[in-house]
Amino acid sequence: MARKKIALIGAGNIGGTLAHLAAQKELGDIVLFDVVEGVPQGKALDLSQCGPVEGFDAKITGSNDYKDIAGADVIIVTAGVARKPGMSRDDLLGINLKVMKAVGEGIAANAPNAFVICITNPLDAMVWALREFSGLPHNMVVGMAGVLDSARFSHFIADEFDVSVRDVNTFVLGGHGDTMVPVVRYSTVNGIPVPDLVKMGLSTQEKIDAIVKRTRGGGGEIVALLGTGSAFYAPAASGIAMAEAYLSNQKRILPCAAYVDGQYGVDGLYVGVPVLIGAGGVEKVIEIELDEADKAGLQVSVDAVKELLDACKALDPSL
Ligand code: TXD
């Protein structure tokens, strides 16, 4: 049986980490693509040499030619420019929109049957643009943000209650930006909602509010600490979880930037919602009940995404 093929567009910090994780998990053979010559080839060779030490079988190659992504089952896109300190995700818009055009066309011409996971920022606009440029079905193009944002939320909650991260399940809706909506009511420690744990005296509302705020600024906190570049370990791990859900038909419910057409009162936008991912790609958008505050929060997020899309359309009239 032929191995699955994973194409990684962008061989930077996240791309390299994705390749390493995909190889360790033996998800398939891996092609690292980048516009910079030498980098994907060099990383591919370096990572291939992990194989004998770590004991994985995966063919890892580097390329500057879109033809090499032909037949990919999964494509994860990190191509573009990362945030620098003081730069907002939205500042990246102009540069990364052009990158999405090139990537979308490359995918359409060479791997139109792939499940495509976009990671490039500003995420909710870039995943929409990538879908438009590639022309792939909406259920086969999805953005990674919610898995990462809820991982950050979960980490902070586990820390606060001093419990294993494995027992923590948190929930983040909305856009990947300062307007994201961490939903405390649907966040639990082994099934016990966080508000109940607060009532039990195990934390305070002020501390939970601070965690929500820190989650919203989770990316910026790391950007400021690193000095150059942005987070890449957890973003890569999150992208891989989504790829595995598709490749192994896991039917996982994950918060992703997915195409929403009707649900949550949203029409024709990519926005962060819980979705079911299986062999059919995004098989379903799960519409959960929201209280008024969360609804209002989601609306702010949706409006921010709409503004970004308008900005994209102004920059590229073909959209
Ligand atoms: O939650 C999320 N979605 C995110 C998103 C979390 C963290 C970082 N997020 C964004 O991912 C970040 O703002 C960036 O837009 C992407 C990629 O982050 P990474 O840290 O991997 O950036 P790098 O190291 O700068 O890598 C980007 C690579 C680099 O090697 C460039 O040469 C390449 O992209 N690049 C291209 N590849 C292919 N085609 C084109 N046109 C191209 N342009 C640049």
C-alpha cells in the first residue's frame, strides 16, 4: 500500500516542526516546499537523518517546484511572513495575500484532491483567500487556530487548578485574534465546568478572567518573548492533530476556522467554530448554544473577520 503524502508549503519554523512531527508519527511521506532555495532541501536532509535515531520510516524531500506536491493527501500551509514584535496579525495581510494566491494556484494545479490546512496569518482571512484562489470545495479547506488557542487556554487552566492537562478540555470560538471568544462555560476539568470549580472555591472569577485575557493575547506574549518570529511548537502540534483527524477518519470535534454558511447567523465566512473532521474533511459544523455574552463576543469576532475580507478584496479585485 502506498504511503500517504503530506505536503508542507512553507519550510520555516512551523513547516520544519510539522515535518518532524509528521515523520515521528509516520503519517506518510513528506514534501517540504518553500520559495527559498536550499532551505526545504536542507531541512529535509537534516530531518531524514533523524530517522535512524528516532526509528521512523518516512521519505522526506525538499522542493522549490509545485509539481512535487502532486497527489498530496494533506497540505499544510505556513507560507508567508511571521509577525515581528509590534506588528499585528493584520499588518501581515498585504504580504501574505499574495503568497496565498501563489499557493492556491499551485494546489489547484497539482493537488486538487488534498485536505488543506491553512496556518498562515491573519488566519481567518488567509484561509478564506486560499480557498478562493485554489477553488477547492469549502469542506476541504480549513484553518488552524482554535486547536492552538484552546491548547493555550487548557494549559493555563491546568496550571491554575494544578491538574493534568489531560483532564482539561477548553473551548475557544471566533476569529484568531484579540477578538477570539474563550467560552468558559464549555471548559471543563474532567467534565466539571470551570464556573462550578470557581463556585467550589478552587479558583476565583478574577483569576479565570485573567486566564481568558492571557489566552486572547497568547500569540503576542510569545512573540514578545522570542524577539524574532512567533510560536511554532504548539502551532505545529495543532496542525498535525487536524491532519491526523482527516487521515485516520477520527471524527474529532475540533475548533477550527471553517466555512460557515448559515450556522451561528454567519453567512459565507471562515470563522472559528467547532467542526467534525473525518475522511470527508470538515464533515459538519457543530452549532452549540451560546449565551448572550458569548453571542455578542462571536459577533465582534465575525465583524473583525468581515473587515479583513473587505481589506483583501480591496487589495485584490479578483477576489
Ligand atoms: O494559530 C495560527 N494560525 C498561527 C499562525 C500561530 C503561529 C504562527 N502563525 C503564522 O504562521 C505566522 O504568522 C506565519 O504567517 C505562519 C508561519 O509561521 P512560521 O513561524 O513558520 O514562519 P517562518 O519561519 O517565517 O516561515 C515561513 C516560511 C519561510 O520559510 C518563507 O521562506 C516561506 O514561508 N515563504 C513561502 N513559501 C512558499 N511560497 C511562498 N510564496 C512563500 N513566501 C514565504
